[in-house]
Amino acid sequence: MPGRILVVDDDLLAVRLMTLSLESEGFLVSTASNAFEALRVIQTEQPDLIVLDVMMPDMDGVQMLRHLRSQPTTSDVPVIFLTAKTQLDDKIAGLRAGADDYITKPADPREVTARVRALMLRSKRTPAAKQGRVVAVIGAKGGVGTSTIALNLAVALARRQTPTVLIDLRPNAGTLAWQLKSPVRSSLADLVALPVDQLDSRQIEKSLVVHPSGLRVLFSPPASFRLSELPVANVGALVRGASALADVIFLDLPHLMSPASSEALRCSNMALLILGTDPITIACAEQALSLLEGCGLAGEAVALIIVNRAPTVAALSIGEIERKLQRTCLGMMPLAQEELAAGERQGAPLALSTTQTMATMALQELIERVRTRILFREPTGR
């Protein structure tokens, strides 16, 4: 399929001629008459290429392009400048701003269409240079707070200007949309229904929801939709495709192992195992570690995060848990039910809180340790 093109120009006749030419070649065309209208279209339609006029009111094309290049979701979208400015200095300024091509007016729509097609083909041949680190977050058993930990870690890294994607790989029981108070317009179900050869980075990008923190999220299907199981090949393609979209890709995995979960783990660089301090959860963690090792994640590729439930007589200390499981614990998160519930009511994860409490301070310390472990150690999985 040729792809979707956005034409941005305040000259309505020029827009009409270009639209006709592009549509005759099979392209889907959206239009905008100014930069602010274009940015709204980009957010909802995510075009594959943009033809952008330079001389526009309020925000000119160069300013708009600089904005696009500064955003993770639009930083690599091909852009062709179309302008009446013919001076060499103007061309240099456009190219320095990040334009992929520069056409001066008056331009024959057939030339514009030919350049669009050439640039589209070139961008498809260019392999993704970015390979982010894939971090699987999985619970030793159900109910230990895996999704809450994954969401807070992902939001915190995104807020620290680390391009981050969070993927909910629960076929029908995900809570991330509920925790963020976000509608589910596109979900995991839409992607796993595609043929594997169509499940590329650009297709995945279109299904991600952008949170105000900068985090991009792929939600699990809504409660009304039931997936009995995720296709293994699609899950592998999804994780590999997502790894080209960000520096860190968190996978929120169900605790019950399945062929799809095993494939996701085999595609991961490291795993964070979430557990409590009680003996039953520790026994489940021992079994989980064996399963992770079978997926190629062992030794330094696995770290522990403890969620401290109400203390009991039988609870183990961090040191005892580390010795028993032979793994490093990156931190302990207090349960903090009231604070978590307050954040969930507002769709605001605890990591965004500016209030200094025992829970927020413990979480910030945990975030820094996880961030260091992910970004500043050589990847050991995959």
C-alpha cells in the first residue's frame, strides 16, 4: 500500500492539484491549511510522509518541522519542503531543520508525486538504526502489582526524556487503560489480527497512545473483547518492531506462562521479576526464575523488585530473598494503597507525584536503580 500523505499549504488550488496527482498514484491524502491544523491531523492520522509549505501564517514550515523532529513520534517522518523561497540560504536552512527534500514553487504536481514516491521507497529500504532495550516485567504470581510497577517505571523514564514504549501483553485482563483513564481506540487485538508481514514499526506506531508524560502505550483489548491466546509469531514481530521505536520498551506480562509470553521473553534483553516477601511468593519466584532461564534470561539479565505488602511474621528480608533466589533486588516498593488509589482516580501514576512521602521516595529510588540497570549496563538477553 503506497501510504498516507499529509499536504500542508495555505494555497488551496495548489493543495487540490497535489491531492489529485497523489491520489491518482494510489496514495491516501490528508490536507491542512496551516501548521496548527496540520499538527492536529498528525496526532490523529499519523501520516507516512508530509509535504510542507514553508511560508505560512502564525507558525512557518521551518518552525513546524523543528517541532516534529523534537518529538519521538514524528522525529523520523519524511518531510518534503515546498516553497516559493529559491535562495540557497533558504534551502540550507530547510535542510538543516531536518527536511528530506526541497522543491521550489511553482512545481508541477507530477514532480511532487514522483519525489514523494522516491522518498517513500527510500525510507522503507532504510533499516531502523535504533534498537531499544526490551524489558519484560513479570510477576512471580498474580496480584503482586506487576502492571502498577511497569506503568510507573515507564512513565518515569519517559518523563526523564528517555523515549519509552509500554506494551500490555495481557490478552484480555490488562488494567493500563483504566489506570491512565484513557479510552482504548486501538489495542493489542488490532495488531495481532494482522498478517505478520504487515506488523512493522510504522504499523505499531499508529496503534500507540501518547500519554502527557511522553510515554507511548499499547493497551490490551477492552474488557468486552476476549482473546483466548496471542499468536506467537505476531508477538515476536510486535516486540521486534517496537524495539525500533524507543530506547526502552517495557512489556507488561501475565504471570501465567504461555507460548506467546515465552516468545516475548526470548525477545527481551532483561526481565524484572515482581514479588512479595511471603514464603509462598518466594516459592513461585523460584519456579519463575527457572522458566525465565529457559527463555534465555538468567544471571544479570534478571533482577528482582519487591512490593512490600502488610508485614507478617513469616516475611523474609531483602537480604534473605536475594540469598535464596541468587538475584539482585533493585528495590522495595511499599504497597501504598491510598496513594495509588488516589492517583488511579485521576489517571496519574504515583511516579508523577511531587509530594514527598515514604512511598514516592521509595519509588524514586527504585526508578533510578532500574534506569541505571537498563541504560548503563550492556544488554545480556536476546
